[in-house]
Amino acid sequence: MSFPPTMELEADIRAALRTVIDPELGHNIVDLGLIYDIEIRRDGVVEVIMTTTTRFCPATGFIREAVEACVSAVPGVKEVNVELTYDPPWGAERMSPEIARRF
Amino acid sequence: MQMATISRWTLAYFGCALVALVAALALLVSGFGFPSDGLAAPRTLIVVHLLAIGWLTLLMLGALFQFLPVLVGRELAHARLTPLALVLVVSGLLFLLSGFAGLDGWDGFASEMLPVGGLLLISGFGVAAFVLFATLLRAETLPLPAAFVAVALMSVLVTALIGETLAGALAGLVGGEFSVALVTHGVSLHAGFGLGGWLTLAAMGVSYRLVSMFLIAPERKGAWPMLVFGSAFVALAGLCMALGLLLALNTSLPIVLVVAGIAAAVTVVAYLGDIAVLYRARRRKAVELHMLSALGAFGMLALGAVMLGFGLWQGTEAAIGAAVYVLVLGWLSGLGLAMLYKIIPFLTWLECFAPVMGRKPTPRVQDLVAEGRARIWFGVYFAAIVVGALALLAEMPLATRAAMGLQLVSVLFLIGQFYRARRLIDLPSPWQGQERPRLFLPAREPRRFI
């Protein structure tokens, strides 16, 4: 059984995650800098480390579930584990320059 | 990791609160209560309690059930008790208003309903405070905004206890020198604990987090916000001392109230300084309408505080009444309406779109509102407050009622905007087919949202 190259799969995952928006800020969670890390194992298991703009926001659980659902649907992904972290906390400096300009 | 959840009954609290606000404004416009009647007249007390309990307290409790978990990072404890608190507070308020009607001599109403209403209100606030304190106790650490809420919750209980004692005195159940002293000196303490200790401190605590969250500004930490909290604590300690003197000696010591007043003024100045820093430090350059309107409310806090100082120095009913009007309808109500303009669409979005996020495209929260329509009515609302305050100071009752009429119209329009957000009317076409949520009752099938 063969898997797509890791980098290609990560690019696919990031592209898929760009369809998930932060409902309050209205921008996608990748360019907002909410996805801290994507680790892809050779067996197709993906570990995502992410955060939210506000700790304990009522939308947090939904955003985590959305990331899980979105990554699971990417071809080549067998399993997804999403870890939520606030260390370090999100800051506006994590946004992509393009989003920061439109902010 | 624990996460905050959606409070199922918050919108029911908001619905009842808005009904009370409209009823109170309609009464004021019709010439019911101050300034047509005296500040302490039963008809004025009906309007004041409709605003303070029916509108502002229900609004604040509904908001706290949703946002205290956000402040402390824990789920709401004993959430099933929140509808019980709502029923107790609403029924207590109805009895209280009936008691005031009895005091005013209305047929079929008796002043004895006052203490019954007071007992129901104490029970309702007690249940709400139990839920909120239990949530606070779940926190590993108590962030400053939550500390404000903790002190505010103690104040609402003290307010209710003083109110119940006053109700007993007005209904003739408590007599003697104590009753006279209570009615003479206790009313200002009741108002101080209620409007200052409860509503203003809770609004300050919640706004610290919300302003920072909505503007993407670094949270305020360090000595300055501690000064806000510390001076508020001194002001409340002064009120507690004055209450102790009243209970023990049937008297009042003006110097204690002066110290409390100075501490309260320091609180307001330091708090507004913090808010100004938050706005200046924001990373979100475009300010959405709710945060723009909140600026109007912060301005009203500054104006109302100055007017209250002036009013207490002057000692006239018109000046004190105008100051309380600005603080209640400008600061607290203005901030409340501004926050509802964001919170209602946000909760609606969570209910309708959050469960499908990541599976299909979702709109932004901002897509649920049309700011252009609401912008002018927020402007009209705050302008009407300034005109109404000037008319009250100038003792021009017709102009006052006209200004209140404008307020009523703008509130009705804003409620129309809240309705449109709940019914998903302003959503862009791709999402127009979305199933609509219930207007203000919780979803039929309780869901865990984490």
C-alpha cells in the first residue's frame, strides 16, 4: 500500500483546512495561524496541533471537530488526532501577512 | 481539556429582559413614573424595578450563564437550575410590581405582595448565584474579570436582602425607628449595591474579556486593572460599613458614603482608562458596530458619573434623576444592547452552523446581521439619552418623554434586528435554506455542544 508523499499530503490538508473559517474573525484558520503543527506518520495517521483565538470560547469544541472532519476527508488520511493547546497562546502576529493587512 | 458550552436558557433570559425594557420605556413615554411622579413614588419604583430587575438583571444573568464559563474555562455548574432561577426572578418581579401598585392604591393590589415578591427574588438570585459561584469554584485560578463577577454576585444578594427589608417596612411588617431609618438611609444603599456593586461591576468584569476578545487586543494585566478592582472593593466596603451602621445604630455616617463615592469615582476613571488602552491596542482595525456602540455606552458611564457627583452635591431630584437615567439607560442598557447585537447572532451561528463546520461551507457570524440598518438606531438611542438627560435637568417633562419615545423606537428597531438574526433573514443566499432555530427557547433536543 502506498501513501502520497508527506509534503504533498500536508499541502492537501492545509488546503482542506482553508475551508474552515473562524466564525468571529471570518478568515480561514490556516491563514489566521491557528494551526500550529501538522505531523503525518507513515501509516496515514495525522496529528494536528491547533489553538483558538480565545481560550474557552464556546466555538472551540466545534472548531476542533471541524478540523477533525475536514482532515479525515482528505484522501490518504487514515486517522486524525487533533490536540488543542494554548501554549503558546495565539496572537495576531501569527496571521499571514495578507490576512493581517485585511484585518 | 475542559471547554465552555452553549447556555441553553440564555436566549430565554434575553427575551424576557427585552420585554421588560420595552414595557418600562413605554410606561415612561406615557408619563408613568419619574419625572411625572417623584423619585420615590410607587409608580417610579415600578419602572425602576422593571428596568433594574426585569431588563438589566435578567440580561446580566443570561450573559453570565454563557460567559462565566468562558472567563474561568470550566463548564457551567448545575446548568439545569437556570430555568428555575428565571421563573423565580420573573414571578418575584411580578409580585414586587404588584406590591408597588398596591402602595399606589390600585384596586385589587396590596402592598403585602412586596415582601412575597422580595422572597421570590431572593430565592431566584440565590439559585442563580449558586450556579455561578459553583462555576467559579471549579476554576483553577480566578482571572480578574471573574473576580469582578464574584464581587458582583455578592452585591446582588446584599441588594436583594436590603430590598426585602425595605419591602417589609413599606408593607408595614417592620416598624419603629429602624423602619424610619431604613427608608431614610437604606434606599441609597439598596441602589448603590444594585446599580454599582451588582450591575456595574458585573458589566466591567465581563467587558474586560469581551472587549479584548472582540477587538483582538492583549488582555489588561498588572497594576492598573488591579486599581480598578481595588477601588471598587473599597467603595463596596464603604457601602457595607454604612449598612452595618444602619443596622446597628439606625443611623448614617456621611463621611463613609463620601469615601465610598470617591473610591467609586476612581474605579470609573481607571476602568475607562483601561478600556481606552484596549481600543488603542486593538489588532482589529475595523471596529464592528457592537464595539462602536459600546463606545457610546462607555461615554455614558463617564457622563453619568460626573452627573451623579453633581447631582449628589446639588441634592435636587432632577439632577439625581438625570444622572441615574444616564447610568441606567445610557451606560448599562447601552452596553447591554450593543453586546446583544453581537451575542444573539453568535449564539444563533453556534446553534445553526457550528455543527456542520468542516463538512460544508459556513457563513461568518457577521453575515447574520446588516450593520447599515442598525447603525443609525444605535446613534438615535444614544442621542436620545443625552437629550433626555438635558430635558430632565431642565425639568422639561414633555421633551423628556419625547426623548424617551425616540429611545423606545430605536429599541424596537434593534429588537427587530435581533429577530432578523434569529430568523436568519439577512444571511447571504447560499445559506438561505438553513433550518431556523427557535426564537428564544432552547433547542428541542438538548445537545452537548462539546
